[in-house]
Amino acid sequence: MSLMKLFGCRQGGLFAAVLASAALVACGGGGGSSDEAIGYYAPKVGAQAHLSGAIFTSEVGCTTTNANQYASKDAVYLSGGPVQEGSAGLTPDTDFWVKVTDPSGAVLLGSSTGASVRSDANGELPCLQLSAILTTPGGAPGYDDSPNGGGVYKVWVSSSSSYNGGMTRTDNFRIGAPSASTPAAALTVRKWYDTNANGTWDIDEAAMEGSDPNTGWKVEIAGLSFKFTPATWTGALDGLGLGWLTVGEYLPALGSSDWRPTNVYREGAFSLAATPGTDAVYLSQINVELTSAVPTATVNFGNLCLGPGNGHTLGFWSNKNGAKAIVDKGIDVWTPLNALNLVDASGNAVTLSSHAALNSFLLGGTATNMANMLSVQMATMWLNANVGGVNGAGMVYGRLDGVADPSWLNALGYVSVNGLIQAANTSLGSDPLTLSGNGQRAYQERIKNLLDSLNNNNQLYVQARSNCALAF
């Protein structure tokens, strides 16, 4: 897979993807020339343009939300609107496509003829018998039986004929009695904010729980009603059965922050999920088995959100604003900067003793010797972390899709700002002259580009929970 030749800039709240050769100019960074343009662009996972509101299945009259258990296919009715009182409904006055599949979404069982279901001015769908508005793939009225052994179906409502993930809502329901149902069955879902991005619920990390969507998270067991964390389903109250269950946390809606899953695991069986399982509906999901011997389980989902981190560019630190910030801080910056392995265009050690010298060093950087440009970006980040407002102990995202992780990233692709500075400094100590053809040049460029993105205050910093917007 080719390396990503894009950089991410925030312009008016949107990512602006630009060609790598112009990226640093567009972002205001002045990062120098690049051989491979190994860039850092963090695609949004949680804050995509998702359809607001929710859909649900019900009985005749749609007076019950998320009944989810029905005696026959003709007993299933469809409606939709706000997730809860006071929240947004579906897009008002909009025509929607509808289809029914097996719970995986792989097998089409029935679909509407065109966008035949319309929301009203409040974003609510009328109460419609599902079998009356669908046609099977073979052309018969209704929808086919699900191949799922538990009798579970998934209904999809979308403003896109292709059922684009951002414009689609789904709900699961079951026809017939759940297999191996028992009143003793119980499954609890909890959420935590993974501040240090390590996939483990550490003792000082807060739970994300509460009926308010700003505190709790919308979660679901396939075939049963959704709830907000902390959520518990039981056999006695919710019809929870034994067997394999799919548990998912919903993607946040438009207007939310850039949420990322870090891990999901069953208590007592901890592991780091290699792939969190993001799809068109869920931010992450897990399959859990309940048995007669072990009929209960607790599932923990970990999340964080990315955003800005108060970074300033090399241009800032080279000008009068940077000079004033250094003076106002009232600390000796030259001794610790000179303790770093800073090098010039020829690979010689750099000594700084004044802002004038800093200005010349920062603005004179060139990527002809990649170690020189890495030195410039490392010094800029050191100033951000020790004089400016960047949290040196805070975590940042540094993974590139399709490219092997360096040793300084943790298992989830994160590193602390201080850890990144240390990685840059170690590389400069070993390889102060990395001209074209040098085996360490691409590695140094990768670190340089990540530092440059962070210095440009791109949305790669792990945020405090209080800075993260959340809506469903």
C-alpha cells in the first residue's frame, strides 16, 4: 500500500486535504521539501455526517418503542424519530429507502421500491407494517426468512439508495422465541474514557455513564432494544437468551467530536482488540457467549476523542510572539534546547543562546538533510511543550494506515508528546546527516511530519473528556 501523501489542516472546522508538496505552506508550517511525503491525516471516525435520530420496530400503532420480539413477520411495524425526548429526529421531510437483511447485513431479505417512506416536518416516520412496504428479492410481497439461527433480522432506513453508513439507521428484531432463554441471563455494558490511550480501564479513568447522551453512550445487543451506559439486559425483563450475542456501541451523530475506539473486552477475558470493529452503524462491537454454566457477562468499551492541543508553528516561535512567550515564561530555555541533538544542514551540532539564533535556526531549516528539518520541528515542539500550552505528558495519534508502527508507538498507535520528542532526539543522536539515499531518512521524515502536524495544531491530540462533544 502506498504511503499517504496527504496532510491534515483545520480550516474553518473542516479538514483540508492538500498535496504534500504544498501541505506545509497551506498549514503555515514551512516544513521543507520531502522525498516520500509521509504525511499525517487523521480521518474522522466518530464525527461523520451521520443521520440524526433513530428508527425502531414496534407493534400495531407503534406505541411501544423497541419491542424487538415478535410472533411473526407481519407483526413487525416500523417507525422512527428522536432517540429520546428533546433530541433530534430524523431529517425532516425526507424520503427514505428501507430494507431488511440478516443481522450481518450480508443477506438481503426484502427492500422498498425506491425511497417510499417519508418523514414528517418533525423528523418522525409514520407507523408502517414492515411486510407491507417491502418486496423480497424474488418479487413477492414482504421479506424472506432470516438465515440467522436465532431468528434475528436487521432493518435499515437510509436517505441514500446505497445505504451509505453516514445516512443510515438500523435496528435489530427477532421473530419467534429467543433460543435458550433464561431469566438468569444478564449482560451489562459499561464505558470508560481512555485518557492514556492504552486500551485498559485504569483506576483513575472515568466511566461514561448516565441517561443523558452527553455522559452515557448508546449501546445495543443485536435483536434487543438499545440503552445508554451503564446498561443491563436480562432474560426476565428484556428477553435475553443464551448463546452468542453481538454487542455494539453506536457511532456518534453529526456534531460530535472525533471519537475513536481503543478497546472492547469481556471482563475476566481482557485482550487488546486488534480491530475495534467499526462499521456503518457501530463504532465498535464484540461477540459474547452466554451459557447455562456462565449466564452473565460484563462488556467494557473504551473510547477517546481527538482534537487540537495548543500547538504553535515554527513561524510563531521564530517571531516576536514566540520571543515574548519565552520571556514571559521566565525559564532558561537555551540550556535544555542545547542538550537536545539539534543539527544544522551539514549535520553539525547547533548551539542556541538567544532568540535571534533561534529565529535563524528555525527559519533556515531544510530537508536536504532530513535531520536538520527534524531538528527544527523537534525544537518547535519542545517549546510548545515547555513554554507553550501543549501537554508534554498528553497522548497523540501517530499511526499511518498500511505502514508498520515504529517502536515508539504503543499497541494502539499512540505516543506521548514527550515520548515523541525523545524518539526524534534518539534518531538525531544516531543519524545527524540523512541526505537523499540514507537508510534512516524516511524514518526521520515520518517523525518530522508528525511533529509538524502537531505543531500546526492538527486534530491528533487526545482530548480531556470535558472537551469532547457527544450526541446520538
